[in-house]
Amino acid sequence: MKPTDIKDPEYFHRVVDCQYACPAHTPVPEYIRLIAAEKYTEAYMVNWESNVFPGVLGRTCDRPCEPACRRGRVEEEPVAICRLKRVAADFKDDPRAHMPMGPFPANGKKIALIGGGPASLTVARDLAPLGYELHLFDEQIKGGGMMRSQIPSFRLPESVLDEEVGYVLDLGVHAVFNKYVESMREVLAQDYDAIFVGTGAPKGGDLPRLPGRWDAPDHIHIGITWLASVAFEHTTKIGKKVIVLGGGNTAMDCCRTARRLGGEEVTVVVRSPFETMKASPWEIEDAMREDIPILNNMPPKEFVVENGKLKGVLFEKVEAVYDESGRRKLIPTGEPDVFIEADDVLIAIGQENSFPWIERDLGIEFGQWDVPVLNPVTFQSTLPKVFFGGDAALGPKNIITAVAHGHQAAISIDLFCQGQDVAKDRPAPTVNLIHQKMGIHEWGYDNDIAGDLRYKVPHLEKKQSLHDRKLEVELGFDPATAFREAQRCLNCDVQTVFNTSRCIECDACVDICPTSCITFTMNGEEEDLRTRLTAPANNLEQALYVSEPLKQTARVMIKDEDVCLHCGLCAERCPTAAWDMEKYLYQVTKAGQGCNTTLAV
Amino acid sequence: MTYIKPKFRHPELPVNAVGYARKDYEGAISTLCGGCGHDSISGAIVQACYEMAIEPHRLAKLSGIGCSSKTPTYFLSNSHGFNSVHGRMPSVTTGAILANRDLIYLGVSGDGDTASIGMGQFVHAIRRNLNMVYIVMNNGCYGLTKGQDSATADLGSISKGGVPNAYMPIDLAGMAIELGASFVARSFSGDKTQLVPLIKAAMSHQGFAFIDVVSPCVTFNNNPGSTKSYDYVREHLEATAAVDYVPEKEEITISYGEGQTADVELHDGSRLALHKIAPNWDPHDRLSAIQRLHVAREKEEVLTGLLYLSKDNETFHQFLHTVDQPLNTLTEEDLIPSQEVLAAINADHR
């Protein structure tokens, strides 16, 4: 293998599994250490700079970081990253002193932001300090988009959302609410230098051809529409018996909301096996804790309506069969159909993009499924001054992805408005590698590996929380538990950096490494090397760190990054400091770098 | 921190034939200097015991005083241990072997503990052919008292103090062969591919198995001018043969294209496969081993590998005609002769 090029910013970035997995690449270990140090405001700002909505995401994020967490590979469960983020938001002081403060000198450019959700707000946050005049339009009464309309308040209190949307709008964004933009042509006719579309995926999936669907329309609802109607208090109750169709997070939000609006027997029915449900495991767990059964392998056959009144739904029983190519088919088992009584049915079977307001002769091309044709890096559409982001861009994903899109679209818009090439002139990430040694046994980070298992977040008593849909179920960690959970973090951003010329091949690092990551051997091809290491190296997603040939034996040092604890013992035992622990900070560069607040870390 | 080793280990570590993982053979975190050769030897002992599937309670580790003799704390935490007086490890081991012949005895010593204060003990342990593995962690200096030259320091070798050593060195391996040790090898702490099979072979051997392991003192004797530094040893390394330890039931699958290959049988049925054997050397011929050692000294080579292995040898218990049962398990009933036997003995003396 070729020696590893640690100057490539992506190499060590990959080692920080959580940060690498995060669409916005939030420096997770960095803020977890700040939380452990009770520097909640600073921890909040590390988040805010990267993901704009720490309080919201600390409650609602899809957490791609957690399955990636290295801790999950050395013990049972990953660090509760998401809930620690919330701790930063819960215990911070007023962060505004750390945020950019307007009024900012105008740069003479005007941008329209269509939609007031996470993507648009991120673009606004990044561009406002650069002097852009930002006009944001949204059909809802307040900003936040789907965070406001689709996420129930028992998961995300309105106050948290208001606060974080406020931080963005207070940068001097001209927000126009209660305004549904009806025509892109009209927007283009105004003198905007660029237009950003962040209108989400507003169309909820339906079952239009299922018998009976249109016979009792008042009692068969589209999940996201119904959730919005609850959020804006147009809907305040539901029948006692409720069926929720679908197995995603929206279905979980629907069934739990229904429980709070008078639903006594709420049942979730999914067409496929339980194991393949799209909802996050913790959302499923929370729903089941609220006495909501989830029935699987039952696709709906018919809405049973008698005399204009909904009686229930008839389901077929199926089983999942996989063919050779792994494709799934749902085959009827031949068992009798199942009828479940219902007063109301909520259909939560996915959502789609929808752009009825964009005329198709403007030069904005649309591809399959009514999705705009975009450059996936720049988010520029085929009409150069129009950019897309969030669910509106590449189909429905999640908030953190929308934020990541927003940052990239903001860079594109800035480059575009400054006459630069949106693809070629994109800024490289900022990286920083800092030596951590402070003494013989002292490091600039806490390298003692805590053995604690993952701490559970306390919940509000069920009886109480089912009574009021606005009461938050999860109570968050208290500072003491947060500290203990933070100590579970392995500090994967503190990198083991190897200096070949200093190594005397004494094997001290090999002998001390608790997880047997290090091997000195003759070089070879990766496939062959992986069979010759001190411990099995079967995780092909994790890199092997390979040194230059060593001067005494011409062997190479090979470190399997997979289960390195970043405990620093290799560096501590190394007599020549050939190993060093260096803190690696990788930051996605923002538009104009205008949001890089200076932190006293 | 960091006097504590994290508890987590590689999640996919395999277990050996008796169900233990490598971690079950580890000890406390080392307090020796980082980079000390002794830590590597500890690592090799752990590896060898793991690979041989030794049940930890079947082994006793004994040591004297010195950096080397601290190491039993850093391996085999689940085994028996005795940290004795300076240079007196052989006597304590002799007693232990007498009392319980069933255990595997691993004596760990250093060049000071063996070649100076413990020399008298060492030579007599060899003469008795105690059934033990005797490892000397040989760094050519007194590391624990700040690096004075030891009795194994080569003539002219310069330690961190900067003064060339004026005395002739004691070659412990040569001396062991001379005194009739039945298994003699030399190795280097920085070469586990050789050291691990040698330790395994030594443990399979019945009788006194001596391994002199050159083990650089990274703090006081790893400087230019030293003949026991990592780079000097690596530059002057010469092996009698490449060694592979082959457990009892396994067939030899590795074949070498070049050079001679020989198969040396050990007492428990396992074998040591020797490859690329040096010319004019026969592992069973004491003379050729001594000659090879002398040639190496002339050429300033650090000769490693198996040096000598006797084909048949009697061990201490055989000399003494003791019973097969460990003496410490003999009861009063076994030991006190019956009235009739006593009468017969007395009658013999009348």
C-alpha cells in the first residue's frame, strides 16, 4: 500500500466517524468536550455555526452520527450525541454575544428565499452577515417550515423553535409570512440577483385508488397535512379508534399525536415486516411505550365505509419474500383478511416534492418524480440564478441534510453573485492539527476511557404527557448525567499521528495498544495486509494508516483505524515521540467565511 | 491517567483452545520506560502463552530484582508469581520445582540479576537441569540504578554515561552451553517473529531452557556507540536459522525454497522447524554451537535463534528419583512408612 497522506484533509476526517457521517460535518467531539467542561454556550456555538438549529436538532435529528460512532463498535451502544447537543442548548447562557451582529454593511445584492424551513434559514444565516439583502417568503404564520408544521410539540417545544428561528431572522432577514409564492415567473421578474428554493416536500403520499378512499373524506387524512393542522390548532381532536398507515417517522408522530387528541385505541399498521420500518428505532420505541401496537405485513385493501360513515380498514396478510437479487416481494399468505375498526385513518406513507408554482417554460428543468435537475454539489438548477436545497432539492431527507444543503447553496449563491465559478471556486475545508502533549502523563484532552454504558434520557410520566400534546416527553439530561455521558466520547478527533523518521521500532506502541490496532510488518497490498495484522481487520470501511518504510527493518507501521480508542497510550509509551496525539479540527468552510465566529476554546 | 489501561479490547479477538483470549494473559500496565525492550519481551510471553493455550493457573512466574524482574507484574496476571531477592530467583524456583513438579516454571531475570549478583545461583540452576524456562532480559546496563555498565556489556560499548566499557563481557548463552544447559537460545526483543516461537519451544522443552534476550535500555543504553541499542542490534543481527514452532498435531505447511530445513523434536511432541540454517551449525552439536558463537563474536554479529538443544537429558527430578506425584500433594499417609516397612528398614541396619 502507498503511505497514507495525512495532509489530505479527508483522511483524518474519516476517522472522526460521527463528524464524517453528519451531513453538515458538525465537529461532534469538539462540542462534547466543551459540554464536559460545562462550557455549554461555547458548545452551543460550535453547533450553531455548523448546524444552525442545535436545540431543534438535539431533539429531532435523524442522528446519522450515532450509528457511525466508534463507541458502538467497541461496546454496545454509541455515545448519545444527539441528546448531548440538546444539553448544550438547554444549559447555555444567552448566545447572542457570540453571534454575528447586524446591521451588516450592504453589498448591494438581493436574494429571494422561497420557503422558510431549515434550508432557507441556513442560507439566510450564512448570507446575512455578508451584506446580502434577503427576502424570505413562507406560507405559514411563522418561520421553521416542516420543523413547525410536521414535528409535534411533545418532541419539539415551540419555544425552542421560535428561539432558533429568531436568531436567524434577527440577522436582518426580511421575512414575509402568510405568503404563498404562486409563480416563479413573478419572482424572476423582480430584480433578485439569485433565488433559493427551499420549499420542502409538501405533498403527502395518498392511496387514491384504494376502494372507499373518497367515501368518507372527512375521516381519512393525509399525515403531514393533519400534523400541520394540529400544529396550527385547526384540528384539536380525533376519534377514539385511529389507524395510522405507514412505518416512517411521520407515522410515529401521527400515532403519538392522535393519542394526545383523544385517540384511545391507536394502531399503526405497516404493509411490510417490522424490521424494515423506516422510522428511527427510538421513535418506534417511544410510540410503543405509549401503548400503540404496531402490526406488520398487512397492506390495506379497502376503507370500509357504511352509509357515508367510516367503519374501519380491511387488511390483507402478506409475507416478505426476497428473490435472488434481494428484491422484496410481498406475497399474500392466504390467511383471512383482517378488519380493524376505526373512526379516523391517518395516511403517512411518504411525501413528495411538488412545484405547481414553478412554470415549466422558465429554463428550470425537471427530471424524474418532478425533482429539479441540479448539480448535486452546487445545488444550482439549469437556470443559473436559481438554487435549490433541502427536501426540495433531492427529495425528502431530514433537517440536518437540509442544513448541509443550505450551507452549500449559500456558498454557490455568494460565488455566483460575486461573479465567480460556483463549481471551481468553492472553498476547501478548514483543517487544524494541534499537538496535545502537556506532560509525561498529561494530555490536552481527557484520555481516560470511561467504561460507562449509555445513559438513558428521563421521560415525563406517560399519563401526564398523553394529557397535553405540548408537554415535551423527553426531559433531557441533567448536567451530572450529561457529564458522564460526555465522558463516554472517545475523542476520535484527537488523532494518532505517526512520524516515520523518529521511530526506532521498539514495539512499545504495539505492546500497549489495548485494542491491538498497530502492526509492524512488511508492506503488501491492502487485501493481503488485512490478513496479517495483530487483530482482525474486517471493517473495510475503516482505513489502514500506512507509514513510509522504516529505516531499521524496511517494514511499515500499519494502524487499523477501526477500533482505536484514541487513548493516547501509543504516544505515551513512545520513547521518541514518533507517535503524537494531535487534535484535528475539520470545518466546512461557510459562504464568505462570514459566520466564523471566534471562540475562546 | 495514564496508569490505567482501558478495559476495552478488540471486539473480534479470537480465543485459544482453552477458551481464553489474549487479554486473559495480560498483566498490569507497565511502569517501565516507554520503549523498554522488556515490555516487548512481556508481550512475547503473553503471545506465546496465549498461542500455546496454557491455562494461566498452570504457570508460575518467578523473578529477582531489577527492571527485568519487575516485568512479571506486566504479564500473566492470572498466574502464580514470586518476586524474590536479588539474584536468588534460581533458588526459589528450585524449591518451587521440588515442591510441585506439575507447574510450568518461567524465571525472569536480567543481566545484573543473573551475570553479577546471581551468577552463583545461575550456574547451579543449569547444573541441576531444573525444568524451567529462564529468560534473561539483557540490556547491558543497570537501568534501575541509572545505567552503569553491567557484566554483559561488550568491551568498548558506550552507554549514555559516555565512557567506553573497559571489561570483557560475560556471554550468558555461551556459558549456559558450557555448563550443560539442555536448551539455549538467544533472541532480540525487537523481533517477536523469532522470540515467540523460541519461548514456545522453551516451554515445551523438559529441562533447563535458557533464552538470552537482547533488550535495549531505551533510557541509558540506546545511544550511538552502544552495542545493545535498537539500531546496532538490528544492523548486526544474524540468525542461526529462522524458527517456526509447530504444535503437536499440526503438519508443517510452510516450505522454504532456499537453504536447508530441519525439524527438531521437542519433548511434548511439538517441533521446532528450522529454515535457512546457517552453515557449519548443528542444533544438537554443542561444539558447533560454541564455535558458531565464537565466530559471531569475531565478526561482531549478534547471533540469535536456537543455539543448542540436547537430544536427551535428565532433569532435576530424574536425578533425584522423586515420585511422579508432586511432593506438595503427598499426605502423611504417603510419607510415613507403615510399622512393617519401618521394622524392615530397622532390621536392615541391625
